[in-house]
Amino acid sequence: MRILVVGGGGREHALVRALGRSPQRPELLCAPANAGIAREARVLDVGVDEVDALVAAARDEAVGLVVVGPEAPLVAGLVDALEEAGVPACGPRAGAARLEGSKAHAKEVMAAAGVPTASHATVTGVDEGMAAVVRYPVVLKADGLAGGKGVVIADDEAAARVALPELLAGHGTVVVEEHLVGEELSLLALCDGERALPMAPAQDFKRIGEGDTGPNTGGMGSFSPVAGFGPAEVDALVETVHQPVVDLLRERGTPFHGVLYAGLMLTPAGVRVLEFNVRFGDPETQAVLPRLRSDLVDLCLRTTRPGGLAGAQMGWSDDVAVTVVLASAGYPASSRSGDPISGLDGMPDGVELTHAGTAERDGVVVTAGGRVLNVTGLGPTVSAARAAAYDGADRIHFDGVQLRRDIALRAEEGTG
């Protein structure tokens, strides 16, 4: 079978690697890829936003399955176009992908489905937004896609008055939301339009600085599994969070196929949904998929068929996985490209390296984006996995490299 992975980041490299482990031995293609993916898949020079060109490439290459990584092409209707061309795709059609494409729509769906979330208001003006604030800190979320950077936590009125106009100017609508306190949890589930099959839980780290300081990023690290969330707890979360949404969307005529990602906050009052994403998480995928022992090709194919996941199960390694993101100078406000990277071929045993923002120029791998590389350590304990991840990360060098030293630290210390 020939499989096309759409995207060129760390998530897509992890997908290529996991799909390549399938006993079905698929031929892998990727558009547009990166320097690491290019060593493991045939690269197609097509951008993720070129829907017509991606469909034509899938058809011309006789692709049997497309796995879509980023959210933008899903919201733009890539899966709709692929399915109309007779190409199966792992991902939701545009109607279901609105769960990520619009924060306001996601809140409406959660309310209708009875899914617990933060109290909130949807606003279109600064005065309306300021009037909606009940207390500080307050969370301000851009309604549309923002690459993981459309969320501002305003600690006081002055900060809110700066952030609100900027978010409104870019998106027109902002969700003003209460600030929740607790432990975060990411739970991805494969969906076939009828049921949600959970993957292993993970926790990610969105802020650029240690101790969860500084601005939000696309994610600076993750780990899996998460203590206290075994099969029974995960199943309970799916029944509370994922399955009601899958049921509602099916009833509305927009069945959800693909990956439904729930970003959760475990508050003293119970679980609350922070956000839904409609694709594999980044960097959670880099920590989750190395632990998967089931055939990802088979699972992705099953999501494309109504009821296809009936009887399906996922097996997981007992290992802990800790992923550390190496980011370029200036990230997240900006990113620097063209810096040569050394140490890529010196990873120790128990470490999996995936590329994100990289390119190859004149035989040298260089930085080509904000988040550059992901180093995932595997081990029998959180401590062992962290040690492996940071051992691998410390062997890599490029100018201005940024990384957090506290990924999974609280889990290692048993305090989170």
C-alpha cells in the first residue's frame, strides 16, 4: 500500500516512522516533509495548503490512504476533496473540523453535548470583551486557527486591554474564558464516526520557559503515559468528553472521522475541556506513537469507514516516553533559519529523534522553523526516559537553541 502523509513537522515525522513499522510494509510519501522525513519517505513538493494539488498527487500516485497532520488543510476541506476523488483519508471533513477551526463553535458543541468546559463568553468587540471578564487572570482565545499561539492569559485589566484588540483584529471573534487551575492532560482518540477509541494519555508543556513561564508556543515537550490514568480512568474520560461529541456530530450529519484530541484540565471540581483539536497533537504524538505496539496503518484505515473501529484495540509498551523540543533562536515571537545543526547522528540507545523545522542545504541539515527537532527518550521509568531524552538533546548543537529542562520533572518527582 502507498500512504501519503501531509505535513512537514515533528508530528509528521513521528507518523511516518510509526506507519513504517506496520507489518503491511507500506510505501511512504510525504508532502512537503523536512530533512529528516526525506530520509524515510519519498517527498512530494506540494504545500499543505494546496488542496487541489494534494488531491491530484494522491490520485496520480495511486495512494491508498492519506494521513493528514496539520489542522489547516482539514479545516479547508482536504478530506472532503480526497474522498470525492475516491481516496481514503484519516481525518475529519470540514464540517467536523470546525471543532478546531472555531473556538466559538467548539463551545457551542460542548454545551449541546453536555461536555464540561470553562465558563466563557464569545465577543466581537473590546468593550464587550472587557465586560465579559468576571475575574483575573482571564483566558483570551482567538476564534480561528492560530498555530497554537492564539491564547493569551491576561493577569490584569491592563494586559487584557492590550491583548483583546490584537486578537480581535486578527480573528474578529474572541472567546473570553475563566482561568482554570489544575493538572493538564492530553487525550487523543481515534474515531470512525460512531465511536471513540482512546490512545495513551499524555501531558504537554506549552509555555516557552521553565516553570510554565513566558508566552505560549506550539509545545515545548510532552510525556506519556500519565500517572493515575490507566485504562479505567481513560475510558471514563472518553465517555465524558469524546463520545458525546462524536454522537452529537453524527446526529447533526457531520460525523467525526480521524483523531479527536481533547486538551483537558483536571480541576478540583472535575475534568474540564480546554480545547478540541481535530488531528494528532504536536508534540504529544512524538511521545505517544513510539509506545504504540498496534498497526497504525490498520487503525488509520479503520477510521475512514463508518463503524470501522468496532472490535479494535490498541496495545502499548510499558515504557515511558519523554519528548523534549529544541527550538530556534527567537521562538515563539520569530524564528531563525539557516543555522547548521550538528550531532544528529549521535543519538544513544533508547532515544528517537524526529525532525520538525529542518531543511537540507548543500548536504548540511539546517534550521528552517520555530520548533526544529524533537528528542524522545524511552525508559522503564520517568527518570530513565528523562535522562535519555536530555542526553540526546545535549548532543545536538545549533546557534540559539532553546529547550526546557523541566519536561516531565514533576512527574519524575511524583508531584504531578
